[in-house]
Amino acid sequence: MDNRQAIGSWLSGPRAAAEEMGTDFGYRGERLGLPKEGPGSLASVGRRFGALFLDWALCMLIAYGLFGRDGQSAANYALGVLLVLHILTVGTVGSTPGKRVFGLRVVSENRDRLGFGRALARSVLLCLAVPALVWDRDGRGLHDRLARAVQVRI
């Protein structure tokens, strides 16, 4: 037996090697009981990044208008504006303006509204950035896992 086949290559990674050996990982969101496609399915990484980019741009404009005329001070204040925006909007309606444009909503793992406390924890972790960059098998960031939240399509 060729060892490269058993362990996979550095390009395909261990998941591809396991799938070649017959392991079925299912689709993203299956472990959470979410549908594979359509409304209520797990949000794609591209949509989530697009929503975050739009929210960040909005927060930069707000911070620039309220707090500073130079780019560096506006960027510093924009993080605080992003924190407040996420806490207020995710904790109440479940979507930031960027998420709404991209057709996303943040809900708890049991599909209820996330609530203010978990929205606060999720938002603080998101602003730290590192938890948002650590993903699980379903593509959820550590900030979502710790807050027991899921980003789904509307």
C-alpha cells in the first residue's frame, strides 16, 4: 500500500484522505440539524465575510463622521462602533445591516433569538478577531461556538 494514499498529500489535507477511505462527513450544518440549502441553512463563508466588510465600512464612515478627521483615529473608533452595532442589532433583531443585505441572520443553536447576553459575548469575541478566525468543521467561528450561535441564510 502506498503511504501517500493513506495520509493524503499536503495539498488535499487529512479530510480528503479520510473521505477517500470512506468517511462520510455530511454537509456543513448537518450536525446542527440545519437544511443543506435554502433558508435556514448555514451561511457560506463568502456571505459572512461580505457582511462583515459592509459592516466595517459602515462603522468606518460613522467613526470618521463622529470622532475624527484622520484615518487612523477613525479606524480606532470604528472597532468600538462595530462592537456597539453588533451588540444592539444582533441582540435585538438578529442581523447587522451588512448581514441583512447579504441575507443572513444570527440565531441560537436551537433557532431562537440569540438574546442580549450571548450577543454581547459573541460581539466582544468577534472584535478580538482571533476567535473569528478559528473555525470548526461546519465553518462556524469560535465566537459563534462559545455563544452557541449560528449564522443562517434568511
